[in-house]
Amino acid sequence: MRRTEKFAVRDAMQPYLFETLQTPVNALDISRLGTFQDCLRAPVHRWFKYPAGFSYRLVETLITEFRLTQSHWILDPFAGSGTVSVVAKQQGVNSVGMEAHPFVHWVARVKCFWEFDMKRLHRKLVELLAYVRSPSAGDLHQQDLTEFPELLHKCFSEQNLRKLKFLRETIKGFDLLPEERDLFLLALVDTLRTATKAGAGWPYIAPSEYHEKQERDAVEVFGETASMFYQDLVTIRANWRTLPVTCDLLLHDARQPYPLDEASIDLAVTSPPYLNNYDYADRTRLELYFLGWAKSWRDITEQIRERLIIAATTQVRRTEFDGEALSDELKTFAPVIYKELRTKITQLSHTRHSKGGKKSYDLMVAGYFNDIFQVLKQVYRVLKPEAPFVLVLGDSAPYGVHIPTDVYLGEIALSLGFRRYTIQTLRKRGEKWRNNPQRHQMALKEVLLTLWM
């Protein structure tokens, strides 16, 4: 964004209905930012296609804008597959990432380990590929496929599924160091959506004839992927500022107290779940089933879905909401936003009965703001004075009821003690669905919300 462009700004001394002002001197320059597509082409970032994330260029921009060095700390309370942590490590800045999804947390940890003996790693890669490229017929036919849920059988031919299990078991039993094993397992996981015959674009797997595509040989794809991982490590290590910094990735719920000192963080940056009924647990079902981390919808619910903040109706059990859905704490701290949210939640509660799916958008919205309120409290406690908290956010309109998430979170932040907030638009959203008669016609957007201590 050029300095002459406009954006929304409000501080704690202004009334709720803020006006559009000129960008102040310390507003964020977002002119260099791309989209998540950047990560699909960048070394290491592309190791797992997790488009719930955001462009790694945002983190690079923030590190430059705020002149962060090895004496500073970055926090990402929704670390996802590790975008912030990867950039911070490469740039020589200390980082702490928190992620509640066990599988995605594992992905981030693998992406953030680069301290390999590269000669040994290359030798092991060559040995592993030589072995798996010449399996005997017995090696494949001995693979028992009954462990796999139906989804895996729909996504792969029997022969390819046997090859995938053979690869998995070979990697587990090969003479490898733990970090080498994890690297090759992640390469195998990344193989799944390339090799499958099913429609495998995000967010969901579509194993139907309509979406079917040409299946690729699993061993061939794994060889390409593992070799790409190795080359990415060569590339990123060549440009790595090998400074003695910390890269901590914690399996932690962002709503719960952080194991960090008060006023210890120089910058927080994240992209929390969007309020768009997107099931962040279900989106990794293929990978969870293949690795054996889950075998059913119930497993995913109990082991993952219940750990995550509420952002989808699949996480809502109406029987658990007794009385007022919004928390009393939110009512106490932010009564104006509480009142607006309560009005819209009531509207959604009435509207759902006239819709075929009767989706619990009302309770989803309530649960989301209850949860995000707790996250804001935790981040506020650990940020240093004057430090910013940058969030990539999207608004939403369930059943056509607009929820300006950016403004609501900005106002809630003021109630907690943040001095002011700024909102800068990144892009429009939802335009590819505008011809869908089942969807609302409200224009949505993705923004940068910056909260200032």
C-alpha cells in the first residue's frame, strides 16, 4: 500500500464509529505482499500445501519494517505449518509458535529443522530411493490394506495404496536418524495429494468420478518430492543467517495461558481461523488416516477438532450452550460489541430455522468470539509496550448476516488495553462464488488488522 492510500484507524480515545484517515507514519507498508500462492513456490514453505496460511512475504516485510534482530522475539499463536517460524529462523530472529492441531504442529517442526549433516542426508536419500524404486512383488503384496479407512481406498488404486504403505513402512524401518525419518515421512505425506486419482484440491478431498484425475505412481512422486525437499534444504541453508536464535514450536492451545514472561514479545503475527465454517480438523483427514493418527470422524473430533477454537458448525454441540451463548467476560469488557454480536446471533438463531441445513451459525459466531477474546488476552499480556499484533483476517456473512470480524476484534482489543488499531485491505474474497444462487451476495474481504500496544 502506498503511503497516500487510505485505511481505517481507530484509537481508544475515538468513538466507535471511526472515520477513514490518512495512513500515519508507522502504518505497515504492504505493497510487497503477495498471497498464499507465494508459499507454493518457495523453498521449505511448499513442503505441505496448507492454504489456511498466508504469504511468507508478510513476515519478511514485518521483520524489515520493525527492524527485528536476533535480540527480538516474534510470537505466532496460530502457527499452522510454520510460516512465521521458518522466516524468523532464516532471518535470524527468535520465535515462538503455538499450534493446537497435532499433525500440523508436527509439519511445522519438520519444516523448521535444517541442522542436517547434508552429506549424510544425501547418502541416505540415494539409498532410500534406490531401495523403494525396486520393490519385489512380495514387498507390495505383503502390504495389508485393511487398516486404511474407506477414504484411502477411494482415493488410490489398490496397487498405488500398496506402494504408499510400502513407502511408509520402509521409511519407518530404514536406518535413519529421527530428524531424517521425519523429513522423508513429510515428503511422503506431501506425495498423497499429487499421486491420488481423487480431486485433491483444498479444502476437501473429492473421491468421485466427477472430480477424478489421472493417478500417478506413488514411488515416482515420492522420489520427486524427497529430492525437492533435499534441494530446498540446500537452497535455504545457503541463504540462512545461522545466528544463535531460538525457534520454539509448542503444541499449545492459543486460548490457554502462555508459558511466556509478561512483556517479552516484540511482535506478534498470525492468521487465526476465519469465521467461515471451515473445518480445520477435517481438511487434514487424508493425511491423518494415512499416517494412522486417526481412523474415523470420531477420532478426528476427539483428538483434534475439540482442541481447536470454534470456527465451524461441526464443532458446535447445541446441548452444551445453556442460556446466553456469549461469555459474561466479553459482556463486561466490550459491552458495545457484545450488544451488536448478540443482535446478530439472535438474527442467525431465527434464520437457521428457515434454511434447509439449519446450521448453527449463531453458536459458531458466539463460540468464535468467546475464544478469540481469550487469545487477545493472552497476547496482550506477553507483548512489550509499543509492540504490534498483526492479524490476517477475513470477515464473514453466514446466512447473509455480515460479521465485520476485523472491526469487532479491533474494538475488543481496545477494551483490553491496546491503544489503537489499524485495518488495511489486502484483497476481495468470495468473488468466485458470486454466481452460486445458494450463497449470499455480500462483498467480503481479507485484511491486515494491526493492534498497537
